[in-house]
Amino acid sequence: MSEKNHLYMLWTSADLETAEKMVFMYAENSKLHGWWEEVTLIIWGPTVKLTAESNKIQQLVSQVSESGVNVTSCRRCAELYGVVSQLESQCIEVIYWGDPLTRILKQNEKIITV
């Protein structure tokens, strides 16, 4: 049996402390310490607005990206909050995540929702 070594983090809580002290900390350390070969942080719901507006979050996105974490955002969420261009200007991939998320869940991939 092959071990699935890709972690998806579905980040939905717009709480700044949760972002700093769980989401970004675990994502970055997962890559730096080799806990997971691949880590994808999915920015979803109100976190798209927080990411577009918060300098602190933008710094954290840059930091985890530099450590090798894939950072991506739900395009529909970004459209609803009117922040697509702000996210794209931060080099965040902005795509429709409904189908990919459904596939991840149906294939029993490793996913954390925060």
C-alpha cells in the first residue's frame, strides 16, 4: 500500500490568531521538516478577503510559499468578495475549487479543514 504524502489544508477561518498559530505554522513546518512531501494551502470563504486585506497574512503567504507550500484560492469565493486581482497580484493561484475538492474528498486524500 502506498502512503499518500500530499497534505491539503482547507483554510476557512478568518480568525487571525488561528491563521498565524496553526495554519501557516503547520504548513511551513510540514515542508521544512519533511512531514509531508507536498502541502497545498487552499484559501476558501472569508479567508480570501482576509488575505487580500491583511499585510500580516500576505507576509505569511509569501513565507510559506518560499518554503515550498502550494498556495491557492477558491476563485468563486474571491469573486464574491471582489478580491481576485488582489490575490493574483500576490502570486496566489486562483481557481474554481469545487470539482478538485470533491475529487480530493472522494479519493480519501489527506485534508485538514481549519
